[in-house]
Amino acid sequence: MADQKLGFIGEKLQNLNKDGIDRRGFLECMAWVGTGLVWTVSGGIPVSRAFAAGKDHTVMKGGELSFVQISDSHMGFNKPANPDVAATLQAAVDKINGLATAPEFMLHTGDISHLSKPEQFDNVDQILKGAKAKDAFFVPGEHDVLDDDGKSYRERYAKNSQGDGWYSFDKKGVHFIALVNVMNLKAGGLGTLGGEQLEWVKKDVKHLKSSTPIVVFAHIPLWSVYPEWGWGTQDSEQALSYLKKFGSVTVLNGHIHQIMQKVEGNVTFHSAMSTAFPQPAPGKADSPGPMKVPAEQLKSVLGISDVNYMQGQHSLAVVDSTLG
Amino acid sequence: MKTKARWTVVALPMIAVLLLAGSARLRAADQPAGAEVKIDNFSFGPQTITVPVGATVTWTNRDDIPHTVVSTDGVFKSKVRDTDEKFSYTFTKAGTYSYFCSIHPKMTGKVVVQ
């Protein structure tokens, strides 16, 4: 079965190499994501390696850095789209604990809580304590900074941050940049990074070698997914311009509660599923609110993203998987 | 004597109630009527509302997601309103008041006070 898949993919890759990257070809490839294929992006061309179902993930052996992205847990939400978001977050933790390569840490790309209430943050912290991953890093969603301009969010999740809660850190030679684009939103506008944060990004990466893999994570997508619904960041272009020198930039976002991917030169953009409820595809509904699916299908539209960096590859492999 | 007393016991309170009701109606007539804005499907309905000076506008969130009501000029700002929660503001000065939801900034509305 795996051999058949490889043959099919080999053919597709041949076509891609002939055509270069075209959207349809890339989307066809992306349809395989979540079915047990690892895609890495090397030099702008997606390269796949099939890995066998089950425990023998030979591709992952020798993997240098493994972490997991979760997003949009919306603790406190209790409407029909998902009356028990704590249970689905627990299912996400169970999924994380079942990964063949235990992730070193988790990245939560925001909307941790639904209403910024202390008991909601507490509840998430409690559930995440059960994950094998030792550490967790967060960025806020707009639901995490309600009524107090993000003060309680920062006290809990961004103690050593600057400004509205941005910070950076390094893991095994990969440089992680945590950005906040959900503060000071203007009427009719999109996500915003702001001048102070942009200046900080510029300084933060100034002395890094261009061979350093970069991972940027922020809540609202840093590319224009669907501006009509506010799914974009008005000044993200400027932030990305400071990262032009780097050979590998991976952008991880949340907010839209569905997987979307885009490759632009050396930058791979990826948005994750929510662990709470799905939202409609761009323009497929009147508004981007919670989307109801039959109860037995809920877990199939929620999920996590497993991210692996293999030294020498200089690019990161992102594998999305659903909760059920 | 007894009958006279009973009559006043019944009649006086009735008269008092009628007088109070009458004056309450008079007070209500002096006040401009309240106006309602419904928040649903990531939008304010009606998007533009026109009210007289002194009117109170009440926003009710009927959406399944929380929203806020925030004036673009800093005139009023609600706390987060979850489903079925309300926010009211009384407009004492004429003018045009643009507002939006600070959580979902694409949601905008206007109150015209004249």
C-alpha cells in the first residue's frame, strides 16, 4: 500500500517539477496531509516521504526537534457546535501523548480561553499538564485579551515578554518568534502587529545567521486568507520582510479553525485546526462563526499539528492529524 | 361610619395608584423611546440606527459567540458580551457615533443622534 502511494506521489512530483509550483498541484499534494505522509518543503518544492502506519516512523528517527502546535481551545465555549471543549482538548492531549516521537514542547497559537476568565485559563493549564511535552509556549488570541488588555494573559503565559506579550526563544538551533496581532484592533481592520513590535522583530533577528531556521507563531494568520472575515494581518508584510535573508521560515497560525497552507519563496504558512470547533471555509457561510457538524463527525474536524525539524534539512515538516 | 371608612380604604389607594400611574405615563412621555440593536451573525442589526437626543440604545448579543460594542472615538466601550448579554448607552449629545466590535473589527455600526 505504501509502495503504491509512493509511486503515485513520484508521478505527481515529476509533474510538479515540470510545471513548477502551481496552486492546484500543491493543493492536490496537500490533500495527503493528515493521512500519514510527511511533507517537507525544500527549496520551494514539496518533497514527500511516506511513513508506514503504526509505530515504525523511520523518517522521524534522527529527527532533531519535534514539537506540536495546538490552537483555539476556547475553554468556556459551550454552545451546540461543541458542548464540551474540555473533552476535546483532553482528546488532543491524548493524541499528543500517542505520537511516535514525543514532542519536546507545545505551541498554542491562541484563543486559549473563550472569555479570558481565570477559571478558563486554569482549566486549560490543568488539561495540558497531562501532556508528555514538558514545556508549552503561547501567543494570545482575541478571546484571551478581553476586558483587561491582556494583563491576565501576560501574567500567566508571557512573563518574560515585551510590549503586548511578544518574545523569542531558541531550541536546538531553531529560532522561535512569538508575535501578538490581536491587540489595538481598529474598526474595519485586520490583525495588527504595530510599529513597536515590528521594530523588535527587526532587532531580534538582525544578528542571526541566514541558515537559522525560523518559526514565527501568532494567532491571526500572517497572510491574507480572507480579509472580508478579518482573516489576515495588515502589517505582516513588513515583519516578513525582516526575515527575507533566512532560507527557511515557517509561520504557524490559528484563528480560522481549519488547515490552510501556502508556500511563498522560503516561507511556509500553516494554520491549524481548533481543538474546540470548526469554522466554515472562506466565503462558504454568512459569517465565520462556529460551524455545527453531526456529533459523530466533530472529532474529525478538530486536530493538532506535529512539527519536526531534521538537521541538515533546514526546513520543517508539518503533519496535521484529526482527533478522531 | 364603618361603611364610610371601608370606602376610603378601598378608594384612596385606588386614587393614589391612578395618580401615580398617570404621572409615570407623563414621565415616560417626556423620555425618548429606547432603541434596540441586535447582534447576530457577526453583524449589528440595524447597522445604522437613528435616535433622538437622550435616547438609550440597548445592544443584545444573539450570536453564539461573544462580541463587544466599542465607540471608535472612545465615547463608550462595553465589556465582553456573551450570548444573551446586553449593553446600553444613553446618548445625551447629538452627533454620529461610529462603533465596532473590538474582537471582530470587521463588524461595524453607527448611531445617529439628532
